[in-house]
Amino acid sequence: MSPSFSSPPVVVGLDIGTTKICALVASEADESSSSDNVTGEPTLQILGVGIVPSQGVRRGVVVDVPDTEAAIKEAVARAAHMAGVEIEGVVAGVTGDHIISQNQTGSVTVASRGNQVSAFDVDRALSAALLEIARDREIIHSVPLSFAVDEQRGIKTPLGMVGTRLEVDAHVVTGQGSILRNTLSCLSGAGVRADALVLEPLASAEAITTRAEREMGVLVLDIGGGTTDIAAYFSGSVIYSAALPVGGNHVTRDLSIGLSTPFEFAEKLKVGSGAATRDMIPHGEALEVLPAGGASKLRIPRALLGEIIEARMRELFELSLSMAMSGGLQGMVPAGLVLSGGGALLPGSVELAGQIFGLPVRLGVPEGISGWSESVSSPQFSTAVGLCRFALAQKRVARQRAAATIALPQTRRVWGQLATNVSMARPLAPQIITPTPTNPVNTGANATAATQQPQAQRSAAREEFPAQLKFSPVPEKPSVAAPKAPASPPLKEEPTTNNAPTPPAVPVNNGQRSEVPAEIKAPEVPTAREDALTAQRARLRELMPRIDATRGDVSRAKEEPSPQEVQDQQPPSEEKPTLWNRFLKFVGFDEE
């Protein structure tokens, strides 16, 4: 993105909905123009707005790529023209019934020196929580809920704590990989880059709820055209999220079928004369309805309109309540329910939701905005405003830290990594030290240099680490001693046949190596073949007396030869018997 000014940063939120595609260009307002707001967040200055009807999206899922590409391109162009900037990257919202949220647990051993938890350990724990996610699903969010250090639970920020085991409970939101790739394809076809993908109810909550509500526990219900998105917060973090494939378009479709009128005309009736409950409609009023066949208009009681709408809205709220109950949210949202989205604009929606949920209910409107605020001060723009807030939060984290996403090579991308107190640090690059060849016996200065060289390498490597990632010194005695491998038995020196002089023993004083004469060489390590031959020779020496004693018996056991044959077969005195020579040759023994 190339704005006409460099500061403050400019961001773009793109709401890809079933009924509309909305692009907002915003930046953080200057301190002089910002004012306090109930959200507790910096004031958001709206610079440009682009709204285009959506034609290729159904229930939050892209069903027509060319139409969606054209709508995105038109909405982004309108917002860019209004703001006077060039848009390159956007933060896009995603939803649909393919979204699945679950709470996962990851645990790792603290790898930092001194067993002090670092940001790198937190990254590893969060990565471990993602290992069980199926490969055909894309990870949208991984939000840490709480940490545990050596069974001490309920920790919000474990950085700096000492322990050997780190665990994290994370809320992980995933989506179907093929569906999300279709969304990315539409963004690429429209000429914009996807900087992040964010679940729409989480974005809406950023715009319409306060920090106090999220800390206390609040439920957000975003009623869109094709889906109803649910998000629950407790203790400042999202603990539950879901998407129902029921929205405002289903109310319109019920009116179209019940009144036998075109869909577009039914939408006008719903927006202009509809209400979420029949009690909100005065008795005795009538409406004119255009039949689908194009005949003359018919007059119907307006109360009939209320009955049809109330039946569908009641079903929508009851399904949402059932989803919240299945998520274990009983008693965890004392701050109540906040309604958002275009479907919440029907008169009587707040009263009907309060009747079904049994909670305090209010209509959520984006707060803390300036600039073109009058254009987006409506519940139907909550998602787009929240996406801009999300993008600004990520830019603040990126300025404070070197990296704002998990960058471990074995982990998968988290498309909408939320900014948290412990969000993502750059992992340490593995240190590779090339071993230097050393003699079996180091002498004097060589031994000292061999000892000092690894220390110098470790000191230089620590200087290259960022200041916040430097490890503490290694303790003299580690808290958990690693088991030692059993030492290999020393090689037994076999007696040799030659008369080589035995090297003199080298005295050792107080563990220090003494000077060794240069002419004395270290013994060579025998190979496997040499070991086998040495064993055969030793065994042969043991058998030689018995062979000599039995040699005559073996010859006498044979048929007695004639004296002439004995004389002819008698070998010379200086030669051994042929059988004996063959035996010696077979075992590889040379008497000489």
C-alpha cells in the first residue's frame, strides 16, 4: 500500500459477505484528534469506504469466482479512490459453516538456559498445540488462553518464569483448505494481497465490545445475510466461536415464499415494514404485495409479515442458544449478549433475543471511529471496522517485535495470528559449530587452545542474539541431571609376535598431561579383520600342543603304507607335512 503520507500507517479491512462486499481504508487517528471511547482502543480514522453488492458468495463461501473477483476489485477501487491511496494488501474476513473451533493443549520442555521461559519456548508450545490439526484444514487463529509452568496453572504471561515444562491451552480456529484457497484466489485475481484472514465474529467483537466486557465475559452474535456468527469471550480471550448457516436472507426467502412475491420485493418489505416480533406491528395496518406473476398488487395485513419474520428469527436465536450451550458457556457471559450485523437492525430483535437467551442484550455499533464515521456507524459495518482494528494491532506488534507470526520451520501458517502479550518471537537459528581435528593426545598449548576455541565460538554466537533473547548463564549443577551413557570397556592389548619395545609409561600428575616424546606414536586402533586374525592366532597357540600330540595318532589310524611308500612320501627334514602346511595356510599362521 502506498499512501500519500507515511505516518500513521494505513490499513484496509475487507468484509466479503453474502449480501455486500465492503472495503474500509483506515488509520490510527492522531493524538490531537483522538478522543476517549468506550472500547478502550485508539480512535480509528476512516479514510475511505467502498461498498458493492455481493453476487458470488453464498452463506459466506465463494460460489462464483469471476463475480466475486469483480466485486472485490470494484469495492477496493472505490475505497482507494476515496482515501487517495494505492491498495496492495488487505485483511479479509472469513466465515461459513466450514469453520471449526476447538481448544487444544500443547506442552514442551523449556529449552532456554537456566530453565527460564522465553518467547521462543512460548512459540514452541503454541506450535505443539497445532500438531493434531488435519492437513486438509487451514489454521485461521491460534489464541493462547492460559499457560501452566510445572503444573502451576492459570498463568497469563509465562515469560521469565522458571520451570522445566511449559503447557498452553489455545483456542484454535480452522477452515476448510479448499474453501479458503478459493477466497485467496479471488483476492489475487482482484489484484490485492491477503495480509491476513480473520474470523468475522472476532473482528466484529473488536469493534463493538469493550475490554471490560471481554474480561468479564460476553457473547457476540453477528447476524449476516447468509450466516450467523458466534463468539464468546472470557477473561479477555476468545473461548468459543462458531458459524450457523442461517442468516437474514433466510428471513427474506420465507417472506418471498409465504407471500408469493419476488425475493427483491420481499427484501424491501422486510427492511421497510418488517419487525422481529408481531407485537412490534400495530394492529389494523395493511400492505400491498406484488405477486410473482406480475399481476396487480394484493393487500395483506401487516401482522402477517410479523408472524413470518418472528418464526424465523426465533428459530435463529434458539439455534444460537443451543450452540452456545453445547460450547459450555453457561454462566460464563455475565456481561450479556451483543447483537451485530444487518439482521440485528430489525425492530424487536433485542427484545426477542433477551427473551430467549435470558441475558441482558444490546445492539452493538462501532465505537471509537472518526473521519467518515457517519458512513459506517451501523451494526452492518462492525466486521469491516473490526478488521481495520485487527490490522492496526498487528502493525503495532510488528513494530515492537521483529516478527509477529510463528516462524518455526516445522509449523504451518496461522492466517490470523492475534496480537497478544506473548505473541510470537523470532526463533533462534540453530548454531552449527564445525569440529576441529585434534590429536588423540593434546600437548601443552594445543590442549589449551582446543579448550578455549568452543568458548570463544559460544561467546560470539551469544553476541549475535537479540538482547531480549539472550540466555542466562549455565548453572554449575543443572536441576535435572541427564543420564550418562555407559562407558565403553577399554580395548585389551593383544600380545604381538614381534619383539617391538614397549613404550615407557607416561606419568600423570594431578590430572594434567605431561610432555610426551615426539617419537612415541599413539597406538593405532585395530580393525575388525585384524581383531579376528589376532583371535585366531591366539586360539592356534593354545591348540598347537594338542595337535602335535595327536599328529602321530592320526597317521597310525590310517592304512599302514609299505616301507617304500613311506620312504617316497617322507618329506625333507626341513619341510613340514603337506597337511600341516595346508592347515597353517588356512588359518593364516606363519611360524616364522
